[in-house]
Amino acid sequence: MRLLGATDIRRLAEQVGVRPTKQRGQNFVIDANTVRRIVRVSGVGPTDVVVEIGPGLGSLTLALLEVARRVVAVEIDPALAGGLPATLADRAPGRDVEVVLADAMRVTELPGPAPTALVANLPYNVSVPVLLTWFEAFPSITSGLVMVQAEVAHRLAAAPGSKIYGVPSVKAAWYAQVELAGTVGRQVFWPAPNVDSALVAWRRRPPGTELGDERLRRTTFAVVDAAFAQRRKTLRAALAGLAGSPDVAEAALLAAGIDPRTRGEQLDVHDYVRLAAHLPGSARGGDVGPPSH
């Protein structure tokens, strides 16, 4: 497989008329060793149908095609999506790959066999909502590895009690076991970002160990949003609006075995699930709304 280098990336960008923009978080990987490392750490193998979000000019796509059974590349930029098939046909002839022009936040189905893994260099500005959206929309995806801004990576993998533990940490934990899987230097990108990057690996909770159904998920996420919207407040105060009053919030907390004076960053995902299950009916009907950062 002939992977892409810095000269290739710049040439291809010029050919399709693309200049990387901050708006879409376009920072193309120009180092073949980095994309091979991402694929290796992801654990993707010859039986996997891999989704790649934001393939750009194809650096990671080609590395995935070295090992995966099939790759579906979801690209929002029409110029990039239009130019990618020619690159793949030239450098990975005969491989099973399909490019889908779509907004990853709006994809509900994909062509071909159900995806089993997600590997991507996610745009920094939408990485958390994209990841949560795909967790929910594609339960067939059982594992993955994403490259994101280092700060976001640490938040996704944070443990209760830490200053960076928050909404992304808990919501990701609903679906999967999440862990940091390495750092990536700025010099492997074009253009070089002004923030550090890191790898986040995850493996979905196995069948039979899910934390609850869709209704409980929505309630749990609503509780999480309320708890972290006012981090300095006790949960009794922070959940008063969702529960209907401070007293009702306190009763639910006590029923769940949680001290009402506790703050949101002290609870793990299991605590939140237990708390959600003890909220009164009106609160349990609440909607989670869009994923929070």
C-alpha cells in the first residue's frame, strides 16, 4: 500500500481545490508512521467493517485498507469526497471501500454490512457530539479509536473526582470503557494545529451488560447535564429544576444512596443511572437534548 506523505497531501489538496479551514477543523495527517500507528493501536483486523469520519485526502483511509475487510469513509466536504475515490483507486486498487458524502452528525444508516469499528481523526470542534451520536446510532460498532484534541481526550477518559471529569466523561462511559491510548505531535499535521492531540480508545459494553434502555439513557443524560451545569452546587440544588423542587431532588438522591450534599463530579456513571431510576415520573420523561461538550 502506498501511503500519503506531505508532498502528496499538498498536491492532492491543490488538485481538488481545498485549502484547510479552521471552521471544519481540517488538519491533514502527513506522516505515514502516524496513521499506521493509529490503525495498529485501534486493533482493527481483517474481519472489521470500519467507519472513518472525516477521511479528508485519504491518509488514514489507506492505512485502514491495509488491514480492514471494508472501509466506509464519511466526508462532509464535497470537494474532498469527490477527489477521494480516485486516490483510493490509484493507491488501493481492488480494496472494498466506499465514500459517503454526508454530515456525520446526521448519518443514520450506511451502505453495505453493519460497521464494527470506528477509527477517525475527528475535527476538534465537533469531536464529542460526533462520538456520542455514533455511539447511539450504531450499536453494531463495538470498538474504536479516535484522534482528538488532547484536552478533549483527557476529559473523555477522566475518572470521577478529577477537575476535568464532566459531561463527556459520564456520557461516554454509558456506552463504553474509554481510555487514553497515546499522544500525537503537532508536526504530523498540515497545517500544524496550535493544540496537542491524543488518541482515545474505547470498547463498547458487551451485550447483557448495558446500563439501561433508551428511556433510562435519556433520563440519565438529563441528570448529568443538570448536575454539571452548576458544578459548584450540591446535587440537591443542581437537580432541583429537573426534579421539580429541592426536596424532591433530595428524596431521589437519598433513595439512590447518594448524599444530597454531593457534587456532580463525585459520581460515576453507575451512580447517575441509579439516581435517574429514582427520579419521579415527570423528570424521567425528560429529554437529553443535544450532546453536551
